[in-house]
Amino acid sequence: MREVAIIGIGQTPVGEHWERSLRHLAHDAVKEALRDAGVERPDALYVGNMLSGELAGQEHLGALIADFAGLRGIEAVKIEAACGSGGAALRMAYMAVAGGLYDVVIACGVEKMTDTLASTTTAALASAADAIYEAEHGLSFVSLNALLMQRYMYEYGYRREDFAGFAITAHRNRRGKIGLASRLDAVPGIGPARRKALLQKFGSIEAIQQASLEELMSVKGINEEVALAIKTMLD
């Protein structure tokens, strides 16, 4: 087995990218990783994804993304292993290089789960469970996790109160995100169009909060006065 190293990385901001498809999100990350590595053309592409067929009506992601990224002709495969799809793609990439099959490969993980109704996404996630003995009876992954937690508490003698810290932390984090979003909406001069332009540019409220004045002013419709107001409201 050969030594294997990660020589380049690329990432799109985590967020709800309403205007961008799976192929666009993956394309940007793949291109950034290639630039970071100083590589023009890899030998193969392994795409980790669970729900493209269920939620986007798009299978065969490997070939789709390779073609869109200008890498037509290389081996390109979608790897599905439920919530471990990204890790499985990375493992396949590692084995391809370690085994001497290829010298340079890309492992890419991409998913869009909030473009559909919550009920649709929940049902799609349940497809990773046992279709006959679990999903057919209405079990979702939330309920499966609850059953596992109940069993854990029974086996080891824990109480609900022992896990309260997790719920409190999650609630605090969520309230903080809502607070940032509300403050952005309250900025004078920020309407739906400018809000959309900011989110398209930066990807998330948190990224807007961390942006410099110059970066904010690079967005169409954001002048110095509005940029200063954004910094004042979000800081």
C-alpha cells in the first residue's frame, strides 16, 4: 500500500442555497480543490451523496458532476452509504490511491435537503432504515434515535435530566441564528432583493457578519452607508 496525502481542499459555504443545484455546489468545491492542489485533471471522482434521487430527481451524480466540471472521461462514481456517504467516498478515494490504481483522485460530498418539504425529506431519510421492519411502520430516524436513547437510558440507568445540556445548547444556538437573521432584516435599506444578494454572495448570516466593509460593498446594491449599517446591526 502506498502513502496517501490530501493535497487540496475546497468547500462551498454551508447554507440554504435556493438558487443553486447539486451540480453547481459540487462544481465549485471540486474546482476550488483542484486549484488548491495545483492539479488540472484528476484520474477519478468519487461523489458521496444519499438523497439526490429522492429529493432532486437526479441520480448518476458522478458522471453529471465530472461533465459539468470539465472532467469528462475520468472514472466518476456516486457512493451512497446513508449518512456516511461522504466518508465512504473518501475511503474509496483513499483505496484507489493507496492501491496504486490512480495517482490523484477527488472525493466530493454534496447534499441538498432543504429544497423540499420537511415531510418529504423525513420520508427520504427513512429510506436508510429497514424498509420492511421499520420504515413501513412509520418509523423516522428521529423516532429510531428516540428508541435507541430509551434503551440506552434503561441499560445504563440515566435520566432525561442527564441529557438536558444537549437540548439547551441546541436551543441556544438556534435562537442565536434567528437573532442574527432578524437583525439583518432590521437593517435600514435591506429589503428582499438586497438580502437575497447578500446570501447568494456569502452563503449564510454568519458569513455576512464576518465580512469586511469592502466585501459587503462588492455586493450589487450595497453602498458604504448600507454596509456600515450591516456591520453596526450584526456586530
